[in-house]
Amino acid sequence: MRWCLALLLCCFLAAVNALSSSGSRLLVVLDDSTEKSSFSTLWSDLEGRGYDVSFESPKSDKLSLFEHGERAYDHLLVLPPKSKGLGPNLTPKHILDFLNKDGNILLALSGKSATSSAVSSLLLEADVHLSSDRSAVVIDHFNYDTISAAEKHDVLLLQRPGSLRPDIKAFFDGEGVLALPRVAPQTLGGESALVAPILRAPNTAYAYNPKEEIPAAEDIEATGSQLNIVSTMQARNSARFTVLGSVEALEDKWFSASVKTPNGQKTTTVNREFAKQLTAWTFKETGVLKVGEIKHHLVTDGEVALEDLNPKIYRIKNETFFSIEISEYSYDKWVPFELPADDELQLEFTMLSPFHRLALEPTSRTETSTVYSTKFVTPDQHGIFSFRVNYKRPFLTSVEEKHEVTVRHFAHDEYARSWAISAGWVWIAGLWSVIGGFLAFVVVWLYSAPVADKTKKTQ
Amino acid sequence: MHLWQATLPFCLLASAALPAAAASGWGFTDATVAVQPKGAGINGGFKEQFSSSKPLSKAVSFAGADTLRVTLTTQEGSSAKRPHQAFLLLQDAHSGLDISYPFTVKENGKSRVELTQKELPLQFLHLADPVDARVVIGSFGSSEAYDSSVFKLSIDRDPHVPIPTVEPARYGKLPEIHHIFRDAPSNPTIIITLAFVAMVAAALPVLAGLWLLLGANVNHLPTAFKNAPLPHALFLGSLIAFEGIFFLYYTSWNLFQTLPAAAAAGAVAFLSGSRALGEVQGRRFAGLR
């Protein structure tokens, strides 16, 4: 009986091990089963990583993202439907509600047919824009597959993207060439910090509607690296919304196709690895941060007693120590979080506005986390302050910690004594000379004999 | 001659592993770049010819109100033809910014693009170094596309005319802030303090000297102690003890330690003081004072 239980527990743990950090229920919305079979490797890869994949047609009546007001699935993968729109159960509002409830979404587009206006308006909510006629395809006459698209040049061959900026972790990098057939390009709004491109088109690329003969100069809306092939929006609740321009890139056919650029070698695509990176990131297997223990206390030599840890009150000009423990989820386990080279984890000591903003340095590592810490002197301003760690970066879930403490004045007995202040010496000398003078006067008054001639005069 | 013509593509093929069909590539001829200042005539301003083999060595200056005009004739192989893509691509090597301006191409390959600074994205106006102007010509099929730098474009603008800065919100590290503490309270120079301390301390000897000059003395001390030794000793002692208590209060005691001690010393001073002062009164009655 006992070993039976142990075995069950082991199985359970193994199943839990290979899961996303935010659940395993994945809903795939696709038109019909013929479509399903052409993505079989993707499904088996996802199931192999522990996802519980269910398939629904957008037309199905049973399809609902919510059950009793709660999410019925943790993740959503939407393939472009053949029909117009995604149906009444997947309106942009439903999908946004799903996102607002921490559900992750991978939305695939296709340049084969025009994208529906429902999808386009959903993307607008995320500040991701499609071309105005929603049927553009990215063409590049320099990086195309000469085997499958010798004439049309609409199968892009691109390197896997590196890091977006030097201070951002690369989650999608690696060797090898990606094949991206018939990409529906997206452009991103410039104002939002929540959107980020994963893969951009090369600078010689452009988009055009294949139904038109030759694009007029004024028809070209965006070119080069303004066109995004894969873009993302990570909402404020860290829910992820990824838009993949080319659904065909996920097909079995392209997972290991042989391709050849106009002046390159024949190679095999790495679409399968990229699909793994993309789905893993979108479904929160990578780039997820977790805050462990947060400690703050006065700087002391040696160990800090438990009652001195995380005090509610500090004094002005106290030397203070702060540390935060951060772990990062990587596919199936928590690992120590390492900062990218140019980045900083910053601590703010804030009352309305930050008085200090300091870089936290990694000081120690455990098996699953890194401890970042710093020391600083509390400002000479009393009030209600807070220790804030507000770490928001593209591709990483946000870390927002706020711990309030009081900073008080000096108590009456904490100021320097008057003899330590050299300007006070005059006052101290005056005081003691008065005391000395008083004692001398008392002695003289008590014991002085009258001077002889003076007494005579008065008498 | 024929042999040479045949070997050239072959060499290209071998070196770049081009498909044989891609031997004919896109290119252009009759290319000129002109910068026409505002108000200048058709032929006013800068005008220069360039070709794909001979890019301009000097950067083309493109100032505030100028119009940049690039004209060329696109060719496939050596025959003029209209391509699907004919772009003037501006690229900043440093930041990786790029933007393309499509040529208006006629059926016979004659292409032309006009550009003013208003059409440039703001980011380009902030660049200090000249940007790379490239011509990109490509089309469907097997003909090799053309992409090469043809001149450097120096985007000059009047430094007195402000342009809006572009700083879109992006998550990243913020500048460090270190709180600037108020200055510590300052003391005057120690010499000045010591001079005043000396002046204050000097008051006591000056007082003593003056009293002595006026004839102050302690001649009655033996008499007083003979008449009432205990009250005088206790009274003087209690006064000194008072000062001692004040000293301890100043340095280390708190009020609850000070008050009982002061009360005790006070009681002693009251009791012994009335006796001691009685003795002083006795001396006055005796005519000694």
C-alpha cells in the first residue's frame, strides 16, 4: 500500500516537473482535423513537455474560455481560421478577459489569406498593428528559400534572433536558420513599453499584397526592420500574448525542411527548436521570475538576531542592509536568476519619489535562487518610506515589491553630547565658572572678616 | 572574349555558390543624386552622378529645407526593366536604424525618389554621423537582387531649431540616485572657540583678584568651625554635593536618579544651613562682622 502511494507520488512529481510555471491546460483553437495533423510534431512536443492539450473548432458551441467565471484553460493557442473571424465564443473581448485573468495566448497569423477584422481589432488592443488591407505578405529578395520559393520569394530564411538590447536576456537565440513561409507582418506602436518584437524582418524586406501587381510607392507602409514577424505583448499582470506571423512555420513540413538562401549552403531549418522556445516563453516556461525572501535590517557585524530582522522603524542616517532572493523558471525547474550584462536590479528607497535608487549586487547563490543585496544610509528625512524593487523588463515577468517602513528622527538622547561640539565649550566653561564663582562667594560671605579701616568708617 | 565572358559567371558561381540561373542580376545606370535647396532653380544646388561600381566618396549634405532627389534607371542584366522592389534604404550602422523610400518606377525602368527632412523619422534627425544610403533593387524569379551602398547622406540641421526628442517609454534600468544629505552642523575654528573659553575662564581669577583687592578673606573660618563644626561642614558639603549631582545629571544620570539625590542634599542643606547661618548671625551680634 505504502509503496503504491510512493509510486503515485513519484508519478505526480514527474508530471509536475515538466510543466509550465502557470499551469498545463492548453487549448488549441483550429479549424478542422486535417489542419491538426499537419502540426502533429508541435502537439507531440507540447504534450511531451507536460501540456494537457485540448482541441476545439472556433465554430464549436462547447468552446468557452471560462467556466464558472474562472479560466477553463491556462494557455491558448489560436491558429488562423479559414472562416471569417473566430466566432462568437472567441470575440476580442473574451480573449482580452482571458489575458486579464493571467491566461497566456499564442496567436498565429498567416499571409495566405486576409486576417479577419476580429483578429485585427484584438491586435489593436495590444498595440500591434496589421497592414491596412490585412493581407500583406513579407517579401525579401535577399533572404528567401530558393528551393521552395524560387519564384515568389515569400519564404523568409532568417537567423534566430539574438537579444533585443544588450541589457535584455535572449530567450530565442541559437544557431541555425528559421524558415518563415508567407509571413503576415505586424508593426508595433511606439509608445507602449509592454510590446516588444521577438523577430524582425531584415532591412531589405518589404510587405505587399500579393493580389496586387506591383505596389505603388505610396502603398508601402512599413519596410525593413519595422516589420515584425514575431511580436509580443506582456501585459501588466505578466500574462503573455505572442503574435506569430507565419503559422506555416510551425508545420511538420517546416520543422526539418532543407532550405537554401540565394547564396548560401543547403541547411536544415531549426523551426522545431524555435517553436519550442516560442511556446515555452509564451506559456511561461521561461522568463518567469519569483521573489523569495526579502530581508532588511541595520548593518551589524555577524548574524542578525531574528527580532532585529525586517524592523518596522528605522532612524534617519541609519546604515541599512537590504537583500532580495530571486529565482527564474527555466523549463522545468527554478534556477538562480542572473542579470544580463548591462542590466541592473535596482532598489529604491521611496517616499513619494525615490531618495535612493541603488543597484543590488548578487551576493550569494542557492541552488534555486540568487540573493541580491546592497547597503545604504537612510536619508536625513523622516517619514513613511518604502523599500521598492520594481524590476520590469521585456520578456521577464514583472517583479514589484514594496515594503513600508517608518523613518524617525533622532531621539533626544541620540544627538551628540554638548562637550563633543567644540562650539559648546564656551557655554560649558561659562557654566562652570558661574558654579565656581557661586561656591567662592558662599565661602567668602560665610567666613570673611571685615576689613579693619572700613568698619571704622561705617561706625 | 567569349571564353572570358563564360568564365566570369562561373567564377562568381564557384565563389558565391550561386545558382546558375542567377547569373543575370539587377542593377542600375544613369544614376544621379541631387540636393536642391528651397527656392533654388531646377539646376541649382548639388548634383552628382554615381554608379554601382563607383559610389560617391564624399558625404552628401542634406540640410533643413533641401529636397533630396535620386534618379536612376533600373536594369536586369543590361536591359532596362521595372523591378518589383526599388528602394532607397537609409541605414545607420551605429544604431541599426533603417528606413526605405520606394522609387517611383516607370515601365522603362526610369526611377526617381524625392525626399525632404520632414519625411525622415525623428530618430534620423538626431543622428550625428552620416547615414548610409543604399539602393536596393530586387524582383521575383531567379535574378540576383542588388543591394549596395551608393553614398553617405549627412543629415544637417540648424542646431538653433529645436526638434522634439524621441524617448518612448521602455523598460530598462534607470539612472542611479544617491540621496544628498544636508551638511553636518559646522563649528567655528577651534582657535576661536579656545580664545573665548580662555576669556570666560579668565573671569573667575579676575573676580577673585578684585575680591582680594577689596579685602575679601576667610579669616573667620577657624572661629566658625570651632563654634559649629558639623553644620558648617555639612552645609558647605551639601552645596558642593549639589553641584556634583548636577554634574552627574549632565553626564549620565536621568531625572529619576537626580531628584532623590537632590532632595537628600537639599534636606541636609536646609537643616545644616539654618544652624550654620545661626552661627553667622551670632558672629554679627558679637560685632565680629
